[in-house]
Amino acid sequence: MIQISVTTIIICAILIVAAFITPLINIFFRKVEDEESATDDSQLPCLSVLLTVQDNARELEQHLPAMLTQDYPAGFEVIVVVGKGEDDTDDVLKKLSATYPNLYTTFIPDSSRYMSRKKLAVTLGVKAARHEWILMTEASCQPASDQWLKTMARHCQKGTDMVIGYGNYNEEASDYKRFECLQEQCYILRQANRSTAFRCEPGNLLFRKSLFLDNRGFEGNLKYVRGEYDFIVNKFAEKGNTVIETSPEAWVIEDAPTKKTWKNRHLYLMETKRHLKRSFCSLLPYRLDHLLMHLNYLLIIGCACYAYWLMRQGNGLTEPWVLWGTAIGGFLITIVMRIIFARKTCLQFDEDIPFWKIIPFEVSRCWRNLIWRIRYFFSDKYSFICHKV
């Protein structure tokens, strides 16, 4: 008769339960879907599209025409805020203005040197906008379709103050960068849809002009160099006043980031998160997901090590092989479930990430974040703020 100890039975039961449960506590398992809006074309409001640029002549020439030629019957304007003295950018804007009458340009005054020029540019653009609804994006982003404005604006209804849309990098970006952006967007969009929005990735945010001006815009965080989208959402979001838009027609595709851009985005985000409200509750799902995922893998490794130890002790063959089999089974259950859920989300957002990279990307993300945190710890904190306000 086969004898299996109580300890082995408990270990196997815990491992199998963990293998089935932990993939379900995963952002890719939790659906990210927006609510359909019944707004028709006759109810669409006029829009102002806002871009702030700095030495972005090439990006403007490449992406701005797609914004200016949107299929939007209600009418819209595109406002570009640029610093004076950027001759190449000015030349591109003058050339496009001759073709597109709905393109407007405003400039940042030279005297504004001791505050975030990006936030100042956003503030000037908001004030210059002629319409109540403002869609803020970046020169490095291109709408995925000519229905971008129409799809985002269908949520402009009473009770809604902000609309957060999806965006990711183009195919020139590495698989990991697109995976990280996809996963982060899922956390952001689900938080905004289920509770109070926490923050927003750059490139696709629609908000009310009156909301921004009546609440004094970036007051309180103007000294921080970056974080424009995050501070707008974090400061003005309330339960129920923010909706999300995940339809493919509303996506924006951002140019693959350079090494410097990728580095700065992570370091500035770490600084920004320190000053956002609701940080603990909003970041808890991410931390819990990764904690339980790593505990699951540690259980599998621990089970395999215990089986090896029993085998070395000569405690029969049955129990070690039962433990080995459970460890292998738990590992297979874990990776199959996690890959299925992640691939489903990748298909939803049209991200072609090879299935065999998903598990390494999931496991490595928190360790990569740890490296960014170490780099942030040793960085010059004055580089994240304006020295005088």
C-alpha cells in the first residue's frame, strides 16, 4: 500500500490551489471594457485638440496631418503650443497652416523660466482653446484612424468630465516596451472604470476646459517638470466623472521611445507618483498581482526542492515523485492560464507579442522596476523639479 505523509498531501494541495487561483488575480484576467455611448453625430460637441511641442518638427510633419484630417462633423481645431525660436518647428507649422485652416499656433513667453514649461504650455493651450472639450495628445502620437475624435467625443455627456483613451508604441518598439505599456494601461483603465481614476499615460486624454480652469489647473504641482496627464487626472477625477474608451478607432500609436526617453519616462513617473493622491489603494492591485505571482513560483520551486531533499535522504520513491509531479503540474497550469489570459488581452488591443515571451516579461517587470527605483534613488532630485517657483 502506497504511504504518503500528511505533509506531502498539504504541500501538494496548497500548490495546486495556488496554481489555479493566482492566475485569476491578474490584470489580464480582469476585463477592461468601456461602456457604450448612444451619442450620435448631431450631439457631438466641438473639440479643441491640444499639442505642446519642443523640437518636434519631424514628428509634427509626420503625425499632425492625421489629426487635422479627422472625420468629425461637429468641427474641431488643433492648437499647437511651441517655444519661440524653434525655427524648424515654426516652418512646419506655417506650411501646414496654409493647407489646414483649423490649425492654430501659440507661443510660450521667453520670460517663463522657473516653472515647468510643459505645464505652462498646457495651461496656455487650454486658455487659448475656443471649445469646452479639449483632447490632449503628443506630437509623437498618431491616431489609429480618422474616427479618433468621434469615438472619444461620444462620451461627452452630462456627468462626464474626462475620457481616458488607450495608446501604445508602434511596432518599432521592443516587445517588452509594448508589453509593459499594455499592462500599465490595463491597470489605469480598469481603475478609472471601476473606481476613481488615478493617473493617465500620455497621448490620449479628453477633458473639460472649465474643469481645468475652475480648479486652477496645475496649481500645487507646477514646480514638477513632468506628469501633466497624471496630475490632471489625479487632481480632477472623482467617482463616476471619468470614463474610458478602448475601441480601436480611438487608439493612438506613439513612436518607439529612444533610450533617453524611456529612461526619463520611468524616472519622472517615480517622482510624480510620490505626489499623487490615492497612491496606496491605486497601486495595491499591481503589487498584489506580482506578489502572489512570485509566491506561486516560489511554492513550485520549494516543492521541487523538497522532493529532491527527500530523494537524497532515501525516503522512498513515491513521495518525491508525487511532489515532482505536482510541481510540474502546478507550473504547467500556471503558465498555460497566464499565457491564455495575456494573449486574450493582447488580441483585444492588437498587440502582437509572442506567447513564449509573456511569462518572462511578467516575472521580470517588477525586477526591472526595482532597478529603476534604485536609479531614481541615486539620481539628482533637483532634476525633477524647477529650482525656483
